[in-house]
Amino acid sequence: MTTGRRYTWARMFGAGLVLWLLTVAVTFLTANPTLVPTLVLLGSFLVPASFIAWAFEHRLTAEITATLLLKIFVLGGVLGVLAASLLESYLLRPSVGLFASVGLIEEAVKLLALAALTRELRVKAPRDGMLLGACVGFGFSAFESAGYAMMAALTEQGLSLVDLVATELLRGLVAPFGHGLWTAILGGVLFSRSGRESFLLTVPLVLSYLGVSLLHALWDSAHSVAVLITVVLSSPNGWSPETAPGWISDPTPGQVWLLTAITWVWLAVVAAIGVAWLSAVIVHYWRSRGTPKSGYPISTRGRWWPQRWSGEPG
């Protein structure tokens, strides 16, 4: 690859950011509601699409084509969002374990989508698994962010461009530390224990799935945890069962500041744990290349039931 091609992702991100800022400016100046879909799509897909370009430049094997990355991004994202929505609608009810349940469901859906869409790859290297896993996660994040942006824009007072832009800025900033990061970890572990014909269901994969589901739950619970801590620290009587979950009625300026600070510190800690974990996965599988594999084999070529494991490295 030439040096110029290595930075296609940066030029794509820069051009996309300029277009998004121009769209924001024109939308505010003209108050034209027909520009809202353009604003939502550009803001939601800017970071994920730039990552796809980066992943293509850093792929390890020739099998990882632009077509494959695009298919995984779109199909993995859409199918993941749809499946998660169906499962969460029918299985989840408001409860103490709601965030944990959401994490378990969404991470399972993304992992299954990754395995299904990459089953035909002849070479399954951990590095490619991380890239492809991140593509599925970023696809999920892009479509989910578009939905959140539209919800933020539609208020009781009408269309709120300020809320829409604020939501897209926030989700764009945290996008690299959420779904993409978590599914990248799972992809690296999944591909590290695979052969040309099989994925392996192993203890590290199960533990990694539970771990990223926990990170997901901690991430989603940031606001609720921040509300609880804010009430405990700032209210004379501390927390009480009458406190409404998820918000504070008529917060003081001090409570608003404290709530915001706690939320961002919580998210930063969860993000740091995820980044450190992914770094450890990279280092571990770099050092253990060629190590014999063991686990419960699951066929990935035409059928999904167990078959005999030959022990052949991927």
C-alpha cells in the first residue's frame, strides 16, 4: 500500500466533518426540516464509516475486501439492531437488572452476527477478528445513533435542532469506546480459537462475552449511577425511595455540574477498562501465535452443529 492510501480514512473523516458542520450551519440558518435526515446520517455514520476505511487499510489478509467490510458493517449493524430490539421488547421489563440484560442481549446478537457473516473466511486471524468485530459494532452503533438523534430532535415543543446536534456530537465522541470496542474484543477472542472450518466455543470466549456485557451494562448505567451519587452527595437527607429513578426534580446548578462530572468520569473509567482490555488481547495473541487450540468445535461451513476438531491452526 502506498502512503497516500494509508490515510484515506483521515481524509474521509475530515471531508465528512466539514460537510456535517456545513449542514448544521445551513440547517440553523434556513430552519429547513428537509435537511434533518442529511444531518442525522452524516453525524451518525461519520466516525463508523471512517473506521471502515481505516480497517481496510490495516487488514491482515487479502480475504478482507472492501465489499466484505461494507457487508459486515451494514448487515451486522441492521440485523443486530433489529434482533436486539425484538428480544428486548419481548424479554425485558423495568427491573434492577435491566442494564445487565440489555448488555447480554446486544453483545450476544453482535457476536452471532459476526460469526455468521465471517464463517466462510479461510484464514481467521485474531487481528482480522478484531477489525471485523469492530465493523459489526460500529455498524450497530451507527444505526442506533441515528435513532437516538431522531428521538432527540422530536420534542413536545417541536423539532429541536440543538438537541439533535448535541446528541450527535456526544455519540460521535464516545463512539470509539462503545459497541465497536466491545465487539472488537469478542472478535479477537473468537478468531484466535478458530480453524479453517470451525469456530471454537471456549472458556475465554464465554468469559469475554460476559465481561464485555458487563462493560456495556456499566456504560448504559452511567446516568442512573450519577443521579444516585449526586443525590447522596448533595441532598441533606441523602437518597430515599421517593427519588425518581433516572432524574432529579428541579436540580440546582451545583447538582447539574456534579451530575455531569460524575457521568463523564464514570464513562471515562469504563472506556479506559475497555481500551486496556483490548490492548491486552492484542499483546496476548501476538505472543501466543501458533499455540495449539482447544475448545468445543462448531462448524462454520454450511452447518452449525458440532463436528470433530482436527486441531489445525487457522
